[in-house]
Amino acid sequence: MVLLRIILLLVGLVGMTILGLFFSSSILAGIIAAVGLVLGFLLRRQIADGAEYYPRAISAGLFVYPIILFLGDRLGIENNIKLAIITLTTVIIFDLQFWSLSDSSVLNSE
């Protein structure tokens, strides 16, 4: 189940990049995804060290999606900016899950 969730997040990042490129004519989502994945790779040891705190952080991060979609329309935030915030949240969640689970020193609680 965890592997499926990680694959879904990665496919979502690719989809958000394509969505931003074709519908918003912006590469901002792609830049955020690429930089986030590179930073996750570079910080993989530090991410694995804090793995016991991530289930709560990931649950809290999942609330960003509806909040941004709900408040974004009411506050007049552009779709490009909303997509960038959602992409940033997704890449953070992906990095936390993938790098903490790929390290052999982390005990998988699931």
C-alpha cells in the first residue's frame, strides 16, 4: 500500500508538471517538482533521521490541498499559484515518504 501511495505521488508530480505546462503555459510546477526531488535526494539522510515524526506531518500536509482549492478561489489566487503550492506540498510529502522508507535504518511501521 505504501509503494502504491509513493507511485501515485510521483505520477501526480509528473501530471502537475504537464498540467502547468499545457494549461497555464507555465513551467513553475515543473521547476518546483524538479528542485524538490533534487533537494529530497540531497537531504535523504536528514529525512530518514526524522522518520518517526512524518506520519503526523504527512496527515497535516494532506489538508493543504482542500484549503488551497477552497480559499484560493475566494481570495482570487491564480490557478498557476494554486498549482505551484499543491506541487510543493506533493513533492514534500513524496520526499518524506520515499526517502524515509528507502533507508534501511528506518523501521517501517506499516
